[in-house]
Amino acid sequence: MGGHVFVVRGDLTKLYCDAWLMPTDNMLSIKTHWYKDIPGVGREWKPGPARGDWKRFESRVMEVADWPAGEPRPWLVDVGGTWRSEVDWYMKGVREFFEKAAPAVRSGMRHTGSRLKPLLALPLVGTGGGGGKKKAGYILNDLLRELYEAACRFDVDIALTVKKGQDYAAAINARNSLGEKGVGIWPDELTREFQARAGELSERAKRAELVLFLGAGVSAGAGLPRWKGLLDVLAKEAAVFQDMRIEEERILKGFNALNPLDRARIISDHLAEKDKDSKKSIGRKVAELIGRHRCYCLSHALLAVLPVAEVVTTNYDALFELASQYARDTAPRVLPYQPSKPGSDRWILKLHGCVKEPQDIVLTRADYLRYDERRAALKGIVQAMLITRHMLFVGFSLTDDNFHRIIEEVRKAVKGDISGRRRKRGQSNPFGTALTPETNPFIQKLWKGDVNWIDFQQPSSREASWRVQEIFLDYLASISTSLTAHLFDRAYDGVLTPSEFALRSALENMVASVGHDVKKLPAWEDVERLIARFGGQQPARRKEPSRRRVNHVLTEK
């Protein structure tokens, strides 16, 4: 069946994967941004001595041996060419990377053990400091062909990861062009029905009607535990069963029979007994356990690039915030902690608290019961979005008690179940769409008429279902994102069509023919912003005349 090639906008060093390509040259020179932020590495890190085959120029790939446990492992690849280097020279380095890294990962060096297929990631090689910056478009075209061949040959998934908006637009365009030339860029699992449903969501996103609601299932793709798994870990940390003189099997059975909210209460009490000075020790312990995870997963990155300004999550972690920062160039606002942030065009509402604010974490029954008095304003924001927007649920089971209360109040506010009344007339008007890797007919029946379902369940395994959902998100991101950000970037001439060349030429001629008087008009600022969206020069900030200058002019008149 072969793997899939994902196109991702983000920071390669923070992507949860099994192996990744770290660019270097034949002298093992490495830019510090590839390792300085990784815990246990730091700015002073140097790779080990070069092997003999590297010194003899017989190999351009070397595994990094001295690397922190628990971190995605890099492989050094010599892609440090010059402006004279041919495109195929870079491709040979990429080929050798997959020839060595893919078998090693498949033989047991897995980091993302929960994925169906290993995930290998790489940047747009040679276009930074590798000498190929001016021919990035030609490198990109050949690189994508190499990646699809490697995905098929080694049966691995691959994430081509880029940082800039114009790089992402160029990569999506190049991948689409490859599909037009007969390469199967989308696997058979992405059916026509899935593509049509993605098209509907994309149109909503482009009209600013779509909001995201993210649950624990999204962060599970980055190795974080789900709620039950988190409670199990916390129970061990709190030594809940240490003093009970009963058979271990009976203890666990009785504990697991409790409602999760009550399990959390017992854990909280045990932790409080161990730490008399802290009334919020369970929140602090949750923050400690989850805060260790610094890499976001594919789903985080693919969702982050969507043109959606409003996001709600029940997750405590900050991984989607991190993915958003690299997908949109600016860090999002986090409500209720950062109600305003200059330059930010997205906010994320943390319904159940955040690892950065452990005292606010909602986990026990008491936390849920006190929710209304402490977070009524946050609940109101969600209710307003349910009424005025279309909510896309990802990784969320729709079984949360708080969310049920929120929905019920929305129904009362609009005088009953409007969607139910419309169903009687054959007019369904659901408030959201839920992506689910597992079919649960009873939950779907409970939400009938309120939520559309996109079901990715595969007969082979749950892991296969999650992978199809990731491919769906890749497709959704590719059709929802602006594909013009590279139009004015000469480095990507290699991926432009004749029509795009003609458009760029016409726009450049128009800008060149306009006089200075026209460029002083307020409307010209909108033209400059349009050109900037196409990868042209950013509009210069116009200086406001000083008050002293204005007074002087008025006095003269």
C-alpha cells in the first residue's frame, strides 16, 4: 500500500516523529537552530566524530548517536552544496537518508509507537544555507517525487516540513502539479466522499464560519495520555493503593468502577496528604506530567494551518498553541490568560485549564460542580459560537459533562431543539461536524440532527483509522490555505505555471506604472497588502505626522 507524503508548516525540531533529517555539510557544520531548544542538548552541542566513510566521501548520512532519550532522533545528512550544485546532488543525499533511516526505524527504533506507519520528517533541503536557495522551486519539484518513491518503497509516512508561508504554498502547489502528472498523491483511503466533506468544511473556513473544538484525542497523537491513562499514572504517583491490604486485582477493579471524576478526587486527596502545603497538588502534578511533552503531532500542525481564528479545547497541554505559533508566524492568545496580544490573529480558549496555570486545571467532580461559578464567561463564549458558527470537533468524544450542560443551555436559549424541529420538515441544521476514528452508533444517535459525523473507522485497526483521519486533515489543510503566497518569490519560479507567470508580470507592470500621488492614497495600502500576500514586499508602515507638524500646518493655513 505504501506511505503518504504530508506537507506541514511548522518547526521540524518540534514535530513528533520517528526520525528526521538534520542538514549539515561535509565538515559537520550545523546551524544552532537545529538543536539549541532541545532539552539536554543546548547551544554547545557538537556531533560525534565523523566516520571513516564520511571522511572518504563514501557516505553523506550519519545517525546522531549522542541524543537525549525520548526525543525524536535526527540523522545528519550532507546537503551543504553551493550555487553550482545540481538538483540531483541534493536528491542523492535524501535518497541515502531514507535508505539508512527507514530500515533502522522499522527494525525497532520507533518513537511514535502508536502510529500505524513510522513517520520520517525532513526540511526543504538545500534552500537555507545549502546553496540552492535561488532554485528552491526546482529542488521542490524533484524532492516531492523522491519522497513519494521513498514512501512507497519503504512503506513509511513522510512529513515535508517548511517554516514560511510562501514555502508552504509552493509545496502544496508542487504536490498538486505532481498529481496532475499522474502521480497518486492521495491514497485510496481518502475516498471521494471524504474529499467532498473536506470541501464543505473548507468553504466554511474560508467564509470565517468554522471554529475548532479539540479534545484529548488530538494530543494523544503526540504521545500524551488520554484521560483514563492520565488517571492511571496519577494514581501510581499518588500511591493510592499502597496502604490497602486487599488483592491488587480487586483494588484496581473497585477503583476503575468509579466515575473518572471520583477517581480524580481520590487521587487528589492522596496527593494532598503527601503535600500538606498545597491544595492544588493534583493540578501541579498534571502540569508536571503533561508539560514534559514538547513536540506536537501531525494533527496539531495540520489543524493549526487552517484559516480558523477561534479554537476551543479541553486539553491542558500547550502543544496546539506551539503548532499555531509556527503555522501562523505569531503566537495565539490563550483565554482567559491573554485576552489581548498585539499582532495575534487567533485565540485559543482553554475550557479546563492549562499546564501553565496548574491551579485552574479541572479534573475532579468538585472542579466540575464549581465550574459555573468560576468560568461562566468562558462557557458563554462557547455557547455564542455554537449559535453563530459551525464547530469542527477533533479528538473529542462529545461525552464531557460540562459540554452537555453548555449544549442544553444553548437549546433553552433558542427555545428548544431547533435542529429537531427542522428535521421534522426535512431541514437538518447541525451546529457542528465531528471527526471520529471509531464508530459509536449510540453516541451518534444521541447527537442526531445536532452533529454531522465523518467516520474514518477502518476494519484493520484503530491505528489505521487515525491515519486516515490525518490524511483527511492534510487534504483539508491543502484546499483551505491560500496557494498564492509564493507568486512573487523568484526562488519558486520552478513551480509556477505560465498563467501564474503572466499574472505576476501584469501585477508588477501595474505597480510600476502607478505614480507617487496614487501610492499616497489610503486605498493603495490595500493594494500593498495584496502584493504582500503574494510574496511581494511587505507594505512600509506610514509614519503619522507629529502633532507639532500638524499644528504648524494648521497655523500656516
